[in-house]
Amino acid sequence: MQTKPKASLLPRIFPFLNWGREITRNTLKADFIAGLTGAVIVLPQGVAFAMIAGLPPIYGLYTAMVTPIIAALFGSSKHLVSGPTTAISLVIFASIGQLAEPGSPEFIQYALAVTLLTGVIQLALGLGRMGTLINFVSQVVVVGFTAGAAVLIMFSQLKHLLGLYIKSGNSLLKSLGLIADNIGQTNFYALAIGLGTLLVSILLRRFFPKIPNLLVGLILSTIAAYLIGGESVGLRLVGEVPNAIPSFSIPKIDYEHLPELLQSALAIAILGLMSALAIARSVAQKSGQKLDGNQEFIGQGLSNIVGGFFSCYVGAGSFTRSGVNYEAGAKTPLAAIFASILLLVILLFVAPLIAYLPIAGMAGVIMLVGYNLLDQRFMKTVAKTSKRQLAVLLVTFFSTLFLDLEYAVFVGVLTSLLFYLQQTSTPNVATMAPDPEHESRRFTYLKRKPLKECPQLKILRVDGSIFFGSLSHISSEITALTEDTPPETKFLLLQMKGVNFIDVAGCEWLVQEAKKWEEKGGGIYFTGLKKNAQDSLNRGGFKKTIGEDHFFQSKEMAIKTIYEKMDKSVCAACDTRIFIECREWEK
């Protein structure tokens, strides 16, 4: 009896036990091919992303080897591939660059410490079942941040493309100013190598999409650099690459800078989880797989904790590699594990050659990677669709450009929440009346079509929840819409299909409104209010105070009841007669 819970608990702790049962000879073959494709793609990306992060190239490759294995074993997605990414790399560079010179031993130690701290935060969020928190980060914020990061990435490579020696860690405007001041010292060999690599990569991607364009571009740039003289003509090369096998080491946390490291780790943790979940969902929509957001948090957290001990910097889900993994026919997370192992095998033979890569060629590749991050289609759609969401996108974009990157995501989320709160606290309240030209006398907004109203009954529609944040607006709107009504208007009907919940403050306000309309000699009535929205009214006894007979599911029944209570002398003299019940006066 005690063994059953343990058997059911194990797959939850070790998710790979679930998909491990699905492995067959056919899936092994498909996963191996997809893994080989992924290994070839991540080779140039790993080098490029590490340089964006301000780290030696080998650290990007370590991250591409270790992180995907742990994320695949403990995550929930069958196709998500983790590893180094551009956005995370840029945040690492911007945040840690304030504490140490990029590429220095101190910088590397800080990067490993942030990786460990990021993993701990992500794991804690996963174990705390906080997967739903990521829903507060909208796609608009992600696209705005990514677009800002893309611009920073492209401009950060200008100095390498021009062959200029300019210290890293400056702001965007200061960097551009220094480049402008030193433009006369441009190394045209470096410029030719960089632009040539960029052009080759673009042409290969356009006309030969199946060829790994970035890898071929880097190979050709290395050959070109060797032929024109390499360092003898002022070209900077990547230099000697350490052992290709990641070694175990314990990250050293500098407690003097722990607040800054934690601040960076928190922002990176949220950004990493946000991108991983967005990518996993995107691929899952195609594959039909069900995801567990909390398990994905745990997988990402464990991958970065383990990575911190094996010379990796922070990894996250990669849209490019995950998409390629799915398109290449991957069946299980084993494909990501194959990619890591095959990358190690490739590196054992290729690592010595990486030393001859020209920095200018890398700059060309990185600029192309940055440009590909711009989701122009989505940004155009936002611009056409919603001014509020466009504002959120632009605020996030410019925050990314001109503020510390670890703050940019928070600024975007805060702006998004402020607009959301503004929208929910100002719900639409509008006057309605039946349209006599419509066969069933469908109720229509008076803003859209001028219609006659009943002199005894005011009909309003409320499209939004009634809670403490919206009470002031709703009360003001109802007062404004009813203050010019004739003296005989003693009844108010509220159409409330758009109300999802009512809090205690809203319940008390409705009771006050009911008393006010009763004092006029009439009453307030409600139609279409959902059962879950009535919970507070029922539990607090507010519905009983207002009157159970004042609530109706259909407006037809409500109007019929209200009509019976109307002053018939007013009805006899009325020439409006907009309700079906009014037809008796037409005889």
C-alpha cells in the first residue's frame, strides 16, 4: 500500500521517467538527427553569445553543453532547448560590467555567481508553484525588451566591426560618442571582414536556408583573415580556447557585492523564465503537448544551479534552437541531450581552430543575430491595434536602451500593470434602449444610435467588475447618466453580463443605490449577473437586503416585472412606447 504513492511521486520528481517510456528505435533516430542539427547551429551561436556577455567564447559553449541536458531532464517541454541566449547575455554584460571589466577573472566569477543565484531563484519559484506569475509579463513587454536588446547588441558590435579599441561598459550614447570621436582610426581590413561575414550569412540564409549560414560565415571569415595577414594587419582574433570539457568549480560569491548580484539575478531569473515559457508554449501549440509551467521553472532553475558549478553562465530557452529542434523532427527531450553531447565531440576537434576567428567576423554574425531578434510584424500589429499596448512596448524599448537592463523588464511590467489597472478601474457604463427597427427589438447603445428612452425606466450597461478600484468611476458615470432624467424616472435597470465579480465595497455601494432609488418611489434592478459574481452578495446578505426579486437572468423578465410597477397614468400619456408591453396603449 505504501509503494503506490512512491511510484506515482517519482515521475513528478524525475519527469524524464515519463517521456523515457516513449523512447523507441524510431524516436532515437529522429532525436539523433535533430540533435546533430542543433549542435551545428549552437556552435557559432555559443561563441557569439558569450562575447555579447563579455565572457571568453568557451563559456558560451560550456553553457550550450551543460544547461540543455539538465533542462531537458527536469523540464516539461519535449522540444524546448535551453542554453545561451542574446537577451540574457546582454543583461549579464550590462549588469556585471558595472562591477568588473568584461572578460576579466573577476567578471567571470561574478557571472558564475549570478548563474547560481538565478537558478536558486527560479527553482524556488517553481517549488513554490509560482508558475502563474509569469502571466503578468505580457508578450508586448517581451517584444519591447527584446527589440531594445537587439538595438544594443547591434550598436555594441560597431567598435569591433570598425576595428576600434574602445573600453566596454559605457552607455549607448557614450559608446556612440566615442566611436564618432575615433572613426578616423577605422581598420578597413576589419571592416571588410565584418561586412563580408554579414553579407555571406545573409545571402546563404536567403538562397540556401538549409545551410548553417552563421557557421559557414565564420569559417569563411577565418580563412579570409588568415589570407590577408591576421594580426599583422591589425585584426583582433579570439585567441586560444581552454579545454573544451567543462570542469567542476564552486562559484565564489562576493558578499560585498551580493545586493547587486541578487538584483541582477532576480531580473535575469524572471526574464529567463518568461522567455522559456513563451517559447515552450509556442512550440506546444504546434505539437499539441500539454505543459506544466511550474515544472518548467524547476527545470530551468536546476539547469542554472548545475551550470553554475560547471563554468556556465545563465541559460534560458532559445527560440531559434527550439524551433529548429521541432522542425528537425525531435520526438523527445533526448534530442537536446544528443545536441549537447555531439557539441562536445565536435569541440574536441574544432576548439583549437576557434582561436583564429577574427573578432570583426564575430561582430558581423552578432549584428545579424541582433537584427533577427526584432519582431517587426508583431510591433506593426501592436501599433495598428492598441495605443495602450504600443505605449507599453515603447516604454519597455526605451527603458532597455537608456536604463540599467535589469530594471527594463520591471519598468515594462509595471507600465503594463498600470494600464491594466487604469482599464479595469474605468469600465464602460453606457445607456441602452431597444431598437424598434430591429425585429426582436435588440438593445443598442445610444452612443451608436440615437433612440427613444422610457421616461420611467433608465437602462444602463456596466462592462467591468464592481470593486473598490472601479467604484468611484462607476458611481460618477451612473450619476452623470441619470441626473438629467425626468422626475418620473424612478426605476433603474443595470445590465451586468460584463461584471465578473463584485467585492464587499461594491456590494455596500449597490445597497446604497437601491435605497436611493427606493426613496424615489421606484427601485434598482439587475439582469444577467453571473452566479459567481453574486457570491459576495449572497454570502454577505446584500442580495437579501436589496431584494431577491430585483435580480433577473433575462432583461425581458426584468422589464416585464418593472412595467407592472410603473405609473400607468404616465404610460397612458406617453408617446415613446418602446417596450413590447407598451403595445396595450396603442389599442
